[in-house]
Amino acid sequence: MTNRHPAEDRPAPWRALFSRLFVWGGGGAFAASLALCGFTYAVRWSSGRPGGGWAAAGIDASLVAAFAAHHSLFARNRVKRLLARAVPEALVRSVYVWAAAALLALVCLAWRRVGGELYDLRGWTGAAPLAAQLAGLALIARSTATIDPLELAGIRQFYTTRRAGGAPPSSAPIEAPPPPRLQVTGPYRLVRHPLYLGWVLVVFGTAHLTGDRLLFAALTTVYLAIAIPWEERSLAAEFGEEYERYRSTVRWRLLPYVY
């Protein structure tokens, strides 16, 4: 048997560079897609000019359904295992992030205008919707404060997986994440999914509700309501009795006294 030098098991420099660019680029692409989504909602859909009506709404629903299908199906362990056969384990999460960014951008760029306007509240009459939106933004910020953005973007998994595989320390400068823990404090005492509640408040709590804003808010909220039971099954499998105790303490999933 021929002894191999450890350096022979290391990826080529160009491949390592490409991988780093891929994972960091994925995080940047998803941040850009979120910015595009905010711009589309706030600026492009601020006009109630005539649009395509029900035909356009059908196309828009298909776009959101494509994003929702990817977002939910990729979370299944079976799909992750299949993807891990095609790409390096360290890049699995980043592949998901890139796909999510592309699909969210597609929703915004390919959206067909529905048109119409339900109301446009001005002056003091618009104070209540504005307060709801601000409360939603605060809830989102508070909820995400406990989430590791590098882990969500697939960046931390890349470096920790490479370290576990024997990569040189200089190529893995990011510290390993702490063991996952169940969030039960702060806004998680109000509902079990406060991040989603914040989203609902932001997309519905507008003083100027156009047809496009209403359709986007309705489609994404329906998706969240459907996806929550899937997510909770995964949480129950991961945290066991701890999650069951939390679920018995915090009764509401998304909307207090409603759902």
C-alpha cells in the first residue's frame, strides 16, 4: 500500500476558493433578494393602477407556490440526503440558500400586477396600520436576535464541516456553533412562531392596501399557516419532551386566540 501525503487529501486551492466564494455569495444573494422584496412591496406595489386581475393572480400564486415548495421540501431530511450525494456536504446548505434567493427574486421580478386598491388611509387614520407594521418589524428583529445569521446562510456549516474533515485551521477561522437550543423566552412566550407573526403584521399592516400587496400578504400567510405543522414536527423530533412542554405552555402557533 502506498502512503499518501496529507496534502494530497486537501482540495485544490482553486476549489477551496470557489467554495468560499460560493457560500459567502449565497448569503449575499439572499440578503439582496430580501432587499428586492422590500423594495417591490414598498415601491412597485404602491400604485393601484389597473392590472391583469384574476389571470395575473394565478401566475403570482404559482410563483409563491414554487418558493414555498422549495422552502418546505428542502427541510425534509430525505431531500437533504439526496442532495448530499450530488454536492459536497459543506455546501448543502449554501445550495439551498442560493435556490431560495433565486426563487424569491423570481417572485418579485416576474410578479404580474393584479391592480386595484382597497384603501388608502392618510393622516391620523393611518396611525394604527403604521403601528402594526412597526410592531411587526420590532417582533422580527427581536425574534431573529437569537438566530445565528452565518448558520442560516450556510457559512458556518461550510467552515465547521471542513474543519471536521481535516481542513487546515487557517481555512476555518469561524468558531463552531453552540449546540442547538430551543427558544422559549422573549417573544416566544407570546406565540411559538413570533417571526412569522411579525411578517403577518408587516405585510398586512399598511395604510395603503393595494391589490398586489393584499395578494402577496394573503399568499405568504397561507403558506406559513400550512408550513408551521411541518416545522413543529421537526422541532418535536429534535427536542422531544422539551418541545412538548413548551407547546403545552405556549398554546398559540401564529395568532393569539386564533391559530
